[in-house]
Amino acid sequence: MSSGRPLRRSRRNRVIAGVCGGLGEFFGISAFWFRLAFLIALLPGGFPGILGYILFWIIIPSE
């Protein structure tokens, strides 16, 4: 499922911290889908989406 690359936050495809860009590069799909998923997770009060994004920001190393 992965592209053989290590999971890293993207420096090229970033909006805030490169989390969605890095996930997109790792799984070989557009970062748009990860951005959409985090946006949908923000809808029920914001906490699930923000918490998930911050956790990935801390856990995934930068490129």
C-alpha cells in the first residue's frame, strides 16, 4: 500500500505543516483527500480533527 518511501511531512506540498502532503505522498494519492478527511473530522465540534492533525504533526518527522 505504501510507495516504499518513509512517512515524512512534506516540504513541497504543505498548507500548514505538511501532514496531509506527506500522507498523500506516502500512500500515493492526492493530499486533497487527506485534507478533506481532516476537514470532515473538524465538523463535529472541531476537536477530533484538530487533535488528530496535531498528533500527526508531532509524530511524523519532517522531510
